[in-house]
Amino acid sequence: MMRAAASFFVDLLQRPWGAGSAGPSSRMAYPRRLRGRRHLHLGAGSRVGAHGWIEAVTSYGSAQYTPRIAIGRDVAIGRHLTLTATRCVTIGDGCLLSEGVYLSDTGHEAGGFDPTPIALRPLQFLGEVHIGPRCFLGYRACILPGVTLGEGCVVGAHAVVTRSFGPGSVVAGVPARLIRTLPKP
């Protein structure tokens, strides 16, 4: 009886309650920062490490957005994730994301020599982000708006991915370049 109660409280502390959907055994470790929870869809068996920040931006200033964040089944995400969306960010089934990974489909409007601080400028949707199934994103990889990674891509540590790559691509660098293509299984 005591073990069942302990299991219930662990589930209560870690399950992302209020999410649009959360599959069985999906977990987000504390501490965490979740905003726009009803726009988050977390697949069965997926886990997000501590100190993650996931934000589905529904409004910013006077602008309104309809975001969707979809994390597939059996995805493992390390600590310190930053994931923001004003429209759509998807992570396919079976992906592994290391610590400190950044993904976003949006940015602040460029203002040239505008004296307004960047953080106070309006948000601008810059392109959906799609991470295909079975991808690996290395330590502190940064996936910028408009990027699609095909199935089984490998992204090196500290890489800044500014463009899309096909299935089996191994990419690294700033900006990320194709290193090689893995053979199909």
C-alpha cells in the first residue's frame, strides 16, 4: 500500500498535468517551466529532464498565436531544454536530445537601428521546426526556425542548424554543415 501511494505522489509531481495530451509513462522532471500547457502534446514513454523550459506562446503584446508543440513517443530529452513555439515545433518518435538543446520557430522582429530593446520588439514566426524520428541532437545543439531534420539525423555538440537536412545526415559546426550521410539500415 505504501509503495502504491509513493508511486502516485511521484506521478503527481512529475507528470505534466494540464498538457493537451500526455501519454502513459511520460514525465517532466522538476524544476521545470511550462507555459501554454494545453498546446503541448507529449507521447507515451517520453521524458524531459530537469530545468526544462517549454513555452507554447499564445500571446505576446497585442499579437495572438495558435501554437502546437508535439513530442513523439519514447523521446528522451536531457536537462536545460529550451523549446518555444508560436506555430509548430515537432519532435519525432525515438529521438534523443542531449542537455541544453534549443529549438524555436520564432524570433523577435529585426529592427535595424531601432533603439527599442530586442526583448520588447514583437515576435515574428520564422518557420516551423520538424525533427524526424530517431534523431540525435548533441550537447547544446541549436535548431533555428524553418529547419526540418530527416529521420535518423545526428547533430553534433554545439552545432547551430540554420537549414534543413535529409534523412541520415550527420551535421556539425556553426553554421552546421553536412559531414556525411549514414547508410540506410
